[in-house]
Amino acid sequence: MPNYEYQCTDCNHKFEIFQTYQDYGIRPLSCPKCKSSKIKRIIKPVRVARSEEDRFESLSDPEQLAGLEDDPQALGKMMRRMSRELGEDMGPEFDEVVDRLEKGQPPEEIEKDLPDLGSEGSGLDPSLDL
Ligand SMILES: [Zn+2]
């Protein structure tokens, strides 16, 4: 199934959506963050440069990952880089988590705020105001 990357033109939140070819362009879409329907398709950038790949390898080191637990912002950056590197769509929830990490929210708190994490189609709590 293809995934499509979008950016909200209201709050600039970026998110990806899984859609079948049948659904594409038919299903109404809205920003998972602010619920705006003013979203635009993002054309994916070209693959990362070589130096980025090298850094990704060093970031796969378990010891480095353990150290990141205490540094949400670094962890968020690392997760974003990893998902880009893998070229896999982690879903809107993943983006939500990364956004929160980059704002410095500890992982435990994010888990509490997002109890439906990982379950599909549950949607995010609309009352969450970031
Ligand atoms: Zn938005």
C-alpha cells in the first residue's frame, strides 16, 4: 500500500497517510494535529546523503540508544532520522511521538498521553493541544 506525505498549511505539521490507490484523492483528509483540511502533498526528498548513512549506523548502537533515554530531543531527532533512513512510513502516531520528543517531552509522559499508541485507526485525542 502506498503512503502519502502531507503538510498542513495551517500549522505546518507534517504527517503521512496510508491510502490505497482507490482511496487516494477521494477520501477527505485532515491534519491530525489541528484538524485543518488545508493540507498539501509533499514530494519526498531524494535519498539521504552518504554521510547521513554513516551517522545512522553509529546511532544504531544500543549503548548510544540507552544514553538517549535521558535526552528526549536527541531521541526524537534520532527516531526521525531512522524512519527517514529506513524509508518506512511509521504512521501519524510516530510523527506525533517524534514531535513531542523534539519538544523535550519525556517518553514516559508521551506514553501516558497517547495510550492508543500503536493501535490503528484510533486517532489522537482531539483535546491534545500542542
Ligand atoms: Zn494542522
